[in-house]
Amino acid sequence: MSQFADVRFVRRAAGLVARLVARLLVRFLVRFLVRFLVRFLACFPATRFAMPASLVACAWMLAACSFGPSGEPPALPQPVHYGSEAQPAQTVAAQGVAQQFMVGAKPVPQWWKLYQSDALNALVDEGLRNSPTLAATEQTLAAAREQLRAQIGSSLLPTIDAGGQATRNRALAIPEIGSNTFLYNIFVGQLQAHYTIDLFGAARLADAALAARVNVQAYQLDAARRALAANIVSAAITSAALHAQIDTTERLVTLANDQARDTQRRYALGAVSHADQLSAQQNAASLSASLPGLRQQWQTTRHALAVLLGRTPDAAPGDLELASLRLPQQVPVVVPSELLRARPDIQAADAALKAAAADVGVATAQMYPSLSLSASMGQGGFSWPVALSGAGAIWSIGASLSQPLFHGGALVAQRRAAMNTYEATVSQYKQTVLAAFQNVADTLAALEHDAQALDTANTAARSAQGIFDEIAARYRLGAVPVASTRASEQQFRNAQLDEIRYTSARLTDTAALFQAMGEPPVGDEAQAGLQATPQATSQAAGDKPGNAN
């Protein structure tokens, strides 16, 4: 009887402890709800509570009010114009083409087609289709999206699992009653459901943070796609220009060698000094020494282009004809406010900012209570007949509430770390925007200076060609020696080299400007093009310099 009395005593003590814990829990919940309501009312003006429906809406907005920053990008000063000086309405005319800066125009999605080269279009299409780097980025993005779906499903929806158990046990018995051990079977089959109520938005904010990071990867894919197209265009233009430079340099080497041999013969006859003979040899050797470097650059560029296309270096495509490429006469200049929406790198920085803001909310929500519900139903018993009969029906339902009380300051430190990360992300966003403005300013200045340099080089090349043609005609009449013809052709070929270099620079810098302008925002693709308002064009021309851009 004393043993049963001990059992009753334990039961009574357990009951008292349970009632005491319940009272403490109720008091805690009441105090918490009062504090919660006070903080909640402090977040919104009294007019918000004119109708009961507004109370529900405000409850969903609580996390944004007190749990962390909004995630909106910081306001940045909008430059009057991109560069230190306002860009002109158009560049100087070089090779008969003056590029117009279309201020206020939308970015051009497939800008490489403006070069009017079917061969170039085919190269870009092949690269976008076959690039392993682009394919890897796409698969990484697809994996991130699936991870987001998995996290949303596991955090916002209940989980339901089925389980079964069949065990045979040998357990200790009460020594005074029968044998010391006994054997028994347990057969259980049940469905279990569990759901964590997202009271303070921890799960929702975690999903928002992951969704923002998926957006970062999506914008990085757009940036990689545009960078790949720009690299293919630049590599194709550079390869064509290097090929033309090699051809011209080889002609210069031939002329220099002919001049060195002629000078050697004249030195043998005593017509020129030894210094003249050595000078001719030195000139020929210097020109010959420049060829291996040019060929190395050409081969390296062709190999890089092949890899960009998804080919092996031995399958590098043939060079384009530099003269077959048409310089786009109109280039877009997106206004700074639209550039923030057009460039994928800025959009990626914006998405990273939203992810960091959501992380602050997650760290804050971890400091508040967590409520979980669980339920199960099934059949069970110590034998199959009992487990499968109505007498074997089993079920349970319950709820659990937990509130962090003391974690050694870890939760507070985690929230401070999330805030520091958010502030760092804000600074990174600002730097990304400033770097984008600098990129546009540099390419606009480069186009203007390329046109000036090309115009000068083209004038020099045409003048040198005119001189060469006149001297060649006089040589055919026997009026001048062949040395004069070689010298005039050398001047012409050197001027031609400069013109090739500046032509290549103008074409590649034009591609860089299209790349710097970004993509048209979603929904504006149909309107993308090179249209600008007359007001914007007049501002670019300098009619209203104070309001340009």
C-alpha cells in the first residue's frame, strides 16, 4: 500500500507543478500581449483603427514597422550630366559618320544588330546559345529557384507524414508482481501533422530574403548574358583590326627590307655612308620585330573568341572584314533615373539590399515567441487484431509555445550583425550606382575622343595616300627614284595603321556604351529603341545645360 501511496503523492505533486507552470505561463502571456499591443499601437496613428479591417492590415505590416528596415534603396543625387562636362549632341564626323547621342532613349536589347553584319550576328547568337559559362549560370539560377520553392513549402505550409511501427519488446516488470521481465508487441500506424504558425513573420521574412537572393542571381544572369555579347563583339572587332594591322605591317616590313637591300647596294657602290646603310637595316629589323607581338595578340584574341562561342581554340572562327562593319550612327543615352532600372548590376545590388533588410527582420523575429501545432491519428495496439479494430484508434492534438528568455546575448548580437550587414549593403549599393555613372561617363567621353582622333587619322591617311599616288605616278614617268616611292608608301601605311587602330577603338567603345546602358526594364521591351524626346535632344545640344540629363 505504501508503494501506491507514493504513486498518488507523485501524481499530486506533478499536478501542483503543472498548475503552477500554467499560471506562470498565463501571466507571462498576458504581460507579453500587453507589451505587444502597446508597441503595436505606437507604430500607427490612431486614425488607422477607425475600422476593424484596418487593424488586420496593420498587423501584417508590423514586421515592416518595427522588425527591420524597409529595404528601399537610398536616395542618391542625380547628376546633371554623366561626365565632368556635358556631352555634345553628336560627335565630330569621322570617316563621314557623326554619332548622335540620343538622350532619353531606351536601351537597345539586341544592339549588336546595329552593326549590320550577318556574320557578327551569327557569332553572338552562337555564343549566347553554346557558352558553358552562361549555361552554368542558368542552371545555378534554376537550382536557386527550386530551393526557394522548397523553403516556402516547408515554412508556410503544414507537414503531414505517415509512419508505421512494429516492435517486440522485453521489459522489466515490478519485482513484487509476477516475473521480473515480460514480453509484449507494439503495432502502430498513424498520420502526423505539424504546423508552425508564423506569428511574427520569421518564416515570411526568411522566404523574402531567399527570394531576393534568387533575384540577385537572375540579374547576374542578365548581366552575364549582356557581358558575353559585348565580349564577343569586342573580340570579333579586335581580331579583325589586328588582322588588318598585321597585313599593313607586313607590307611595311617588305618596303623596309627592299629599302635596306637597296641601301646596301648603294653603300657597296659608295653612294651612301655606312651610317645610312645601318639605319636602313635597323628600321627593317625594328618593323620585323613588331610582327610577332601583333600575331600573338591576334592569336590570343581568336582563341578567346572561340572559347566565348563554346568552341575549342583550334576551331576559332574566321576574321570579319573591318570595312564590313557599319558604325551605329545613333547611340542611346539613358537618363540617370532610368539607368537605375536598366542596369542589371544596379538591380542586383537593389535585390541584395532587400535581402539584407529581410535578414534583419528574421533576426528580430527570432526574439519573439514561436507557436507550433501538432496532431496525429491512427491505429495501434499490442496485437494485430486490436491494432486494426476500432478499439485501437489513437489520436493526439497539442500546441507548444516557446519564448527565448536567455541565450547569452546571442540573439541581440545576431540582430546587430544583421544591421551591420544591411548598412554595408547600403554602401555597396551606392558604390555600384556611382561605378555605373562612371562607366557611362567614361564611354561617352571615349566615343567623343575616338571620333576626334579618327577624324585626324583619316585626314592624315587620305593626305598620305594622295602624296603616295602622286609620287607613284611620277615614278612611272621616271621623274623620281624608287626610294621616294617607298618612302611615300611607308608614310601612307603608317597613317593607315593609325586609322585602323582608331576605327577599331570607335567600334569597340560603341559596343561598350550599348553595354553600359543596360537592358530595358520589364514591360518596356516593345518601346526599346533609339527614340528620344525633342526636349531631351535639345538639352543634350546645350539649349538648357542646367537641365541636361
